[in-house]
Amino acid sequence: MESKTPKFDKAINEILKNLVPHSKECGQCGSVFEILENDIEFFNKFQVPPPQMCPDCRRQRRLAFANYTTLFKRPCSVPGHTESMISSVPDGAKFPVFDFDYYWSDDRDGKDYGLDPNLDKSFLKQFEDLFTISPQPALNRDPASINSEYTSYGAQLKDCYYTFGGMAAEDIMYTVWPLSSKNCVDMFIALNTESSYQGVFPDHCYDCKFVYFSKDCINCDFIYDCRNCSDCFGCVNLRNKKFCMWNEQLSEEDYRKKRLEINLGDRGELNKHQAKFTELIKTLPVRATRNEHSTNAVGNYLINSNSCLSTMWAIHSENLSYVDFVMKVRDSYDASISANSEKLYSTVTVGSNSSNVKFSNFGRDLRDCEYTMSCKSCVNCFACIGLDNAKFCIFNKQYTEEEYWQTVDELKTKMLADGEYGEFFPMSLSPFPYNASLSNIIYSIPKEKVLSMGGWWHDEENNIPKDVELVEYDKTEPDIKNVSDAILKQGIKSRGSGKPFRIVQKELDFYRRKNVAIPELTPYERIINRFSFVNNFKLVKDNCFNCKMEILSSCESDAGYKPYCEKCYQQEVY
């Protein structure tokens, strides 16, 4: 088949034809990383040069383009609109921000901002010019979601509040990535879980509280890595058990009597049991990594996935390298946060049946696109922002098919010669402040460092209304049974940061129904705490506590855990 970009193909093939595995110095942090045979196969498949940065720096850069933690109240930039709106982009951005409904309406046309490409000018400088004038959506929501205005990303959400990502979830609050779950609060990656509070990776759990890495459990509180258990409290590594407390088997009568004596609705008692539970975990074996039903898998939280290398959290996926947070994704490299897609290279939040997409941020139903941002239902678009149902566009301008390929060929060849082609957007083009991004959790760095890297930072202002009473967390009623609706008019100062946060009616009703104490931390701090349970998705070299074999682990022995390799864990627990 005749090449549509002959000049570029000739230039990239010259780079790739003699490429062999080698060591390389990261252009950002200076560390040495390896280019492996598997990497080179991907470079040839996608027709891209080797990356200039190490895998960690590339991941940090991508995740700086994903806000899964913070919502702001800010004015809408649509001319004539005077309302305030909920947005994942705070006021002070260098680009316009349009409310969600208007952004995706027929009243807005991204082609109105089109620019002519200039081969005498840096591609990134031209894209920055387009980025500065092109509106971004206040939220990246699914239009099909119902009564879920305080959410971002996600698909098919219903009655969700302060929730990020997820799919087919209902009645969810303060949660990141709920999947087919209902009536839950304070969760991180909850799968098929209902009527539960505070957990990390619960799977098919019901009526549980403080549930971590557990599956098929009912009416359990404070459980860690348990399977098929019911009516258990403060238990770790149990299988097919009932009426256990602190890993001790009790009779049903004794269990129910002891359980009635525990009041998790009281703040002091809740904190006491939480501390005891944390210590118990550290006295027992923990799985170094949590890969299940996966082959040729190197990474963590790989479920029913095959041929995944240096990958974190992939479900029903295959042939991935340096990928994280994906479901049903295959043949992809350096991709973060996607579902039901294939052939992604250096992308973040690109999904929903996308294919052959490179160097792009947030897109749905994209085909054969490169360097796009906030686009959907587009085919053969290059360097575009905010287009919907477009084809053969460059810098948001419409071209004929012949003109498109000729211009793309010229641009990509020039970019390759300038060292710009093959790299994701720089941090300066992120729509989000770094301290509202996933990178701030996984790669926490100070404000000064962010600014030196070209990123931006949002210094939060105190926007608590004057009629709201501010109270210290320890001055609020400690027992949920005695908490009145007056708390809804108060701003509670966090035990950690001292920043105030509010309780809403639906949330208060949940705490009363579940008999759990009012939280002491802001929603953001609670999200960060749940990330800590997965070691911020980092693996470190360690040794199996049992057989001493060198392993990769997310639970570090230096932090007091006893990480076991999978073989030793299976022998110990099952």
C-alpha cells in the first residue's frame, strides 16, 4: 500500500532500522533507563522514535494531565454567561473554560479557533497558541450520566457526587473509579460492591466497612485480603470464614455479642480499632503484588491480563508496556486511564472504543489521531483541540484528504528533525494545576519544582461563605448518634491539613445509616490515604519475608510489612 506520509516514513525508518537494545539517559531526571527489544517492537509498530525520558518521568508527565481528585467553583468563560460552575479547572487558567453543556452543544464549533500551520515555527509553540485560545470543558463527564454534575470522567454514572472515573455506578460519593458498584462512600477502585464504606479494591463485597483487597465478603468490617467471608471483624488473610474477630474463630453467639459492644459511630472507638487493624496487617504475610489469572505479567493489580510489562492495574487487557489504570485495552504503550480501546501510544484518558491514537489527552471514540486534546468521535485529526465528529483537521482547520496527508507529512517530518515528534505534551500544556492532578499524589514535588518544569499550581483560597461556622474536627460531636443536622451548616477543619470541608445531607444520612463517625479529613486527604494502601502504585525491590528471594513489592519491609512472594503467600494462606 502506498504511503500517505512518504517523507516522514523515510525519516523514521532511518532511525528505527538500526535500533538495538541500549541504555539511555533520561532528559528530565538524568537517570539511566533501558530500551529493550520489546520497546523497539512497539516503536516500529507505532512508527515513533525512542522516548527521551525514563518511564517514571513519562508517567509523571502524563498523569499531570489527569485531575481525579479536585473540583473547583469558578465562573464560566462563555460570552454572556454569568453563572458560577463546578469545574476540574480552577479560575486563573490561561485558556477559556466553558460549562459542560455548552462545550458539547451545537452552539460551539472548535473549528472557529483554527490556525494555519507554519513550518518555520516550532510545532509545540503553535500548539500552545491553539491551546491558549481554545476553550476546555469544565468537566470531562459522560453526557449519558444522570444527576451526577459533581463528577468528572466516568461513564454511565447515576446519582454520584464528588466521584472521578468509574463505570455503571450508582449512588456513589467521594470515590475514584467505582465499577458496577452502588451506594458506597470513600472507595478506591470498587468492583461490583454495594452498600459499603471506605475501601480499596473491594470486589463483590456487600455491607462492609474498611474493606481492603477483599472479595466476595458480606457484612464485614476492617478486613484485608479476605475471600468469601461473612460477619468478620478485624481480620487479615482469611478464606471462607464466618464469625471471626481479630483472626480468632468465635461462635456465632460470642461474635454477635462482641460485635454489639463495638461502636464505630464513635470517633474515638473507630480510631482505636483502625490503629489495631493497621498493626495486625503488619504482623501477618502480605502479598507483594496482586496479579490474578494473568500470564507474562510484570506489574501490579493485573487481573485476567496477559503480556503486560511494567503495568499497574489492568483488567482484561493484553500486550501492554508502561500502562496504568486500564480495562479491556490491548497493544498499547505508555498509556494511562483508558477502557475498551487498542493501539494507544503516549496517551492519557483516551478511551471509549479509540484506536491508533498517539500523544493525546482526553478523547473518546478517536481513530488515527495524533496530538489531540478534548476531542471525541474524530478520525484522522492532527494537533486539534475540542473537536467533535471531525475528520481531516489540522490545528482545528478543515482540509481535504489529500491536503491533510500532505500537510501532516510535512509537519511530522519537521517535528522529527526538531526532536519534537514522539513526545507527549509538555507539562505546560496541562489543563490542570499540578497539585490537582494524579501526579501530585504519585510523584509529589514542591510548588517551586513544578513551576521550574513548566507546570502550574493553584493556591487555594478560602471560599467558605461568611454564614458558615468553622469548627475544629475534635469540637464536633464524636458519636454519629448525637450528630444533628446543624453540622450541615458548619465547615469542619481537617485534623490533617486544617482546611475546612463540608458534610452534605446525603452523606450524613449514609453515616447515620451505617453507624460510622463523621470523617476527620477533607475528601482530598481521604483520597490520598487510599492511594497509600497501594503504595501510590509504585513497586520497589525487596525480599520475600519467607524465602528471601528478591521480589518486586508494593508493601515495603522498610515500612514494617512482611511481603511474601506469590508462591510463599499461597502456601501460607490457602
